[in-house]
Amino acid sequence: MHFEPYPFEKLSALLKNLTPNPQYEAVNLTIGEPQFETPLFIQNALSENCALLNKYPKSAGEAYVNEAQRAFVEARFGVRLKASELICTFGTREVLFNFPQFLLHDKPTPVMAYTNPFYQIYEGAAIASRAKVVHLNLTPQNAFKPDITIPQLKEADLIILNFPNNPTTSVLSKEELGEWVKFALKYDIVLLNDECYSEIYVDEKPPSLLEASLHVGNETFKNVLVINSISKRSSAPGLRSGFIAGDEKILSAYAKYRTYVGASIPLPLQKASALAWSDMEHVETTRQEYAKNLHLAATILGVDAIASTFYVWLHVGDDLAFTCKLFEQKNIKVLPGRFLGRGGMGDGFVRIALVENSQKTERVLKEIQAVRNSF
């Protein structure tokens, strides 16, 4: 199997012979890793349960984590799930890589579609699954929303959406997601939405594909799945706590597959994550911090208001040259958009991760704009 280098590897190669301005503090805005401290009550729960390290964790996770995650789904989206309609997972990256392999294994000529630009694990999963790929191109012309009328899409066995979207920040409404559910049912396609940024928004709460499924009358979530993670909302990517939820028939078979994968969450992490999933107060505090950053970006960079995620998808013209100039002049790293897409998607844009506090973010955004003005 041949995998493309990860975007961060490409960035290191791009910048390796450049010398940043030593007058500026090094700032890395390339990765979606929250720089806020993990709430203390989560840290305490982790340390208080370290004695559980002498026990093997179940591949399906403990019932109390499943219950906490289902309670989150009900509180946040108004969707009540059965225990069999949700599987606790070791974050979501492992699911995005191994679920397509599980689902597509018995397909003689598997076809997988996903948004483009994309989180690169989608492409890796397609390669590992021997799948033909249909790109759902996100462009300014389509408001960074995928075209459901692409003829090849009917051939897909699996469609992965990602809304709220990384990197373009676009959001699909419940009605728009509902059209994708109806499409998936009509052509018997499994539809998965990566919802890891659902809790990072400014004003209006982004909907879940589960809500959309109910909205169009698909009450059993047939062919419909979502994934979500605690990483962004709780500033706790190290907890590796996520879930996949939806069609219980698919999940029943996937749960059996996962017993062979061995991606189990250590019990101290499960104890801490169950508390984190159950608490919404700290999530709101974090959300407000990101909302401040997004407002700053709109004001300082002059971009349209950003509704969700903590990214800015900034048009700069030559994304490679801009990235190099910003690094040399201001010691700031951003990610060229072309590293996140294929077929020209992402060219001319850079992704900026606003994961620092608002004071630092304001200063850095002004420095970015200064370079942009002279570029």
C-alpha cells in the first residue's frame, strides 16, 4: 500500500531550509489541538482511578461510558439512542481508518466517497480498503457544500461527510443533511458524518445527521452513522474517547470486528471521559473562548463570519509562498490548503487553527494580516 505523506510532513519539508525571524515567538497554528488546559475535574478523575490499570478494558467500553455518551446525544441533539445504537471507541481516528475496511471488505469493487479537501485518514482508509474514490469537492462556488447530484455518487458503498467541516468551516442544515439521508436510503449507501466539531460553534448549534435521519422519517437510522469525540469540546485529545452511533445492525457486526482490533480505552481514561461527556458547563466555557477567536478572525482578517469549528480557511493566492513568507517574517506556521486536498482542492487557501487564548490569537492574527497585506 502507498500512503501519501501526512500534511504536517509536507509542511516540514516545505519549511526545512527556511530560517524564521528570531525576533518573534514561534507560533504553531497548523494542528487542531486545543491549547487550553484540560478541566481539573477530568484530570482528577483520571488520577483517582489509576488503580484500574491492573485490569483489561473491554473492546466495547464500559456501560457507564456508553450511558454518558448516549445522554450527551440526547441532551445535545434530542435523539434518544439504545445501548446497541452506540459503540464507545478509542477516539475517532481509529474508526475512520478501520470502519471502511470492515464495511467494504466483502465488496468486489468497493467505492468510497468523501469531502475534498479532507482529513487525510479518509484517504488512508480508502487505500487500505482498495476502494475507488469519488471526491465531493468543496469550493467557493458551491459554498463549500458537497454536490449530491454527482452521477458517480450512486455507485458508492460508503459516503463520509464532515460537517461542521474541517478545513472549510462550512455547516449543513438539518434539511440539507436530510437530503443526504434520503439519498443513502434510495441507493442503499452507508452514510457517515464526522461530527467532531459539533460543539465548537458561535451562535447556532450545528445539527447532527442523527437529527436529520429522524427529520426525514428514518427512525431506525438505517444506513446512517455518526462519529464524535471528546477531544475538541473538552480540550482532552489524550483521553482518546469517542463513539460511533446509528444503525444498530451495522454496529452489531462492527462491534464483533472490533474485538479483533484491540483498540480499547484504558479504564482510568474511561472513568474520566464518562465524567467529561456528562458535563456541559465546561464545554460552554470552551465554546465561548473559541467564539471570541472566530469573531477576532472575522474582524482582523476581514473574512465572512465563521459559524463553527476553530479554523479559518483563508484565501491568500499562492498558499505555499504565503506559508513560507509568514514563517520567515513572523515565525508563524499555518497549513497550505493544497496539502489537505486533491485535484486542486485547497489550492490558494491556508488553514489557521485558532486554538490559543484570545489575547495571543488577536496578536497573531494581526501579524498574519500584516503579511497578507504585503503579499
